[in-house]
Amino acid sequence: MKRLLLVVLAVLISVPVVYAASVGGGNIVYKVKHSGDVTFSHDSHVTDRNFKCDDCHPSIFAMKRDAEKKRKMSDMRSKKACGICHNGKNAFDVSSNCYICHKK
Ligand code: HEC
Ligand code: HEC
Ligand code: HEC
């Protein structure tokens, strides 16, 4: 009985871990010339920062990546897309910290 309980516990504990490995839409890569590509990680926002799907979907982002749709930093600085949170209050500001998002 005790052993069965342990097995059940082990399964319960491992399920969220497996789930977290590919949470939401996974890693989204934005190709940006010169400044460097940006990777948005669902894992780091959903698992590490506890955001819920509907904190972002569908109000800020559609649940579908459209690689043709290019966003501008000027829009993000006026509090759109990533800039809704990355405003220097809720998360690091898009007016600086370029290198945290853009990787060469
Ligand atoms: C902090 C904001 C944020 C949260 C929270 C979030 N997402 Fe996303 N999600 C995004 C962004 C950004 C994109 C890319 C869409 C874009 O660039 O317009 C995306 C895209 C997606 C995609 C499409 C992926 C693709 O390749 O087309 C799916 C599916 C998705 N999200 C599911 C989820 C689910 C399920 C959750 C909750 C577990 C979740 N997301 C939580 C920001 C978020
Ligand atoms: C919170 C993350 C984040 C930060 C911080 C950030 N960016 Fe971006 N940047 C992005 C994303 C996402 C795109 C998206 C592009 C797309 O839709 O293809 C982008 C696009 C761009 C582009 C191409 C579009 C445009 O507006 O011309 C340039 C250039 C750019 N960033 C420069 C910068 C510089 C310089 C900084 C610092 C002052 C910076 N970024 C800070 C996430 C960020
Ligand atoms: C719903 C709010 C929200 C939105 C929308 C959002 N972020 Fe974040 N993001 C956060 C918070 C909060 C942190 C933790 C940052 C801090 O401590 O300053 C964070 C951290 C990050 C980090 C730090 C490294 C990491 O992965 O842990 C990166 C890079 C990042 N975000 C990129 C983006 C990009 C790119 C977008 C848009 C496609 C975006 N974020 C949209 C809230 C958000």
C-alpha cells in the first residue's frame, strides 16, 4: 500500500515537469538583422513567472506565430506587444536592456 502510494506520488510529481518542457507555444524566435535574434520563451514566462495563457492570449498576442508580421521597437516603447509588460515597471524596459532580448 505504501509502495503504491509512492508510485502514484512519483507519477504526480513528474507530470508537471514533463509538461513544463514544452509549455504553451515553446520558444518563439524572431529574426532581427543587425540587432540580433530574439527568443521569447514560454517556459520562462509561464513556468518561471507564473503567467497564465490568458494574460497574453488573445488580448496581446494571437495564439499563432505569423513570421510575416514584423513588430517595431517604437510600438513596443509605446506599450504594445512585449512593451505592455517590458515597461520598466512590470519587467525590464524595452528602451534599454537590448542585449537581454537580442542575441547575436
Ligand atoms: C507572456 C506572454 C505569453 C504567455 C503567458 C503565453 N504566451 Fe503563448 N505566445 C506568446 C507570444 C509572444 C507568441 C508568439 C505570437 C506572436 O509573435 O504574435 C505566442 C505563441 C503561442 C502559440 C503559437 C506558437 C506557434 O509557433 O505558432 C501557442 C500555441 C501558444 N502561444 C500557446 C500558449 C499557451 C497554451 C499558454 C499558456 C500555457 C501561453 N501560450 C502563454 C506569448 C505568451
Ligand atoms: C523585451 C525584449 C526586447 C528588448 C528589451 C528590445 N527588443 Fe528589439 N525587438 C524585440 C522583438 C520581439 C522584436 C521583433 C521583431 C519581429 O516582430 O520580427 C524586436 C525588433 C527590433 C528591431 C527591428 C524592428 C525595428 O523596430 O526596427 C530592432 C532594430 C530592435 N529590435 C532593436 C532593439 C534595441 C536597439 C533595443 C534596446 C534599446 C531593443 N531592441 C530592445 C524584443 C526586444
Ligand atoms: C505579461 C507580461 C509580459 C509580456 C507580454 C512579455 N514579457 Fe518578457 N518577461 C516578463 C517578466 C515579468 C519577466 C521577468 C523580468 C524581470 O524580472 O524584469 C520577463 C522576462 C523576459 C526575458 C528574460 C529572460 C528570460 O527568458 O527569463 C526575456 C528575454 C523576455 N522576457 C522577452 C520577452 C519578449 C521578447 C516578449 C514579447 C514577444 C515578452 N517578453 C513579453 C513579462 C512579460
